[in-house]
Amino acid sequence: MNSKLDTYDEHHKSTENNLFIGSRIDEHPAWTSLSRVPETLIALIPLRKFTVRALLLLSTGQMIFSDSSAEKDVPMKIGQTQLAWGEFEVIDSVMALRITKVA
């Protein structure tokens, strides 16, 4: 028996396969909406010796030192997805993260 739901599922699967395999994300029919969804990009800086006590004692002007060297790229994620690596730079007194490698 071929229900409307079965027909929809078959059409959706074939449309989905034709649309996404080898296609660019900006070709997706929902790209106009999806491209405006705000996300938080997180740069992971290892602070192995940073404790809750140190967090509670933070004060203005205090320096926090990382375990990694300045030359080492910083991993960048959205949620659990690794997107890229980057390095921090200061440009016109503004902190920036330059992408050095895309995942």
C-alpha cells in the first residue's frame, strides 16, 4: 500500500540525496534562513593550573598565563564541532583570531 507518507518519504530521500551529495551548503533551500542563525565560536585556551580559587580571586589587570606557547594554534569550535585553528593577534588595539587552518 502506497500512502501519502510513503510517497513523501521517498520523494524527500531522493531530493535530499540529489541536493546534498557534492553540493555546496549555500545551495540548500534553507540557506537564506540558516546562514543568519547566530552561533557562538569558542577558542579553547588551555589553562591547566587555573583553579576555582583563582577564578574567584580574579581582579582587573591580572594576567592569566596559558600552558601553550604563543606560536601554537588555538582550536576553534562551535558546540562540539571542531571548525578551525587560529592564532591571536592585536589589530588597532582590538584582539582578533586569525584562522590558520580549517578543519
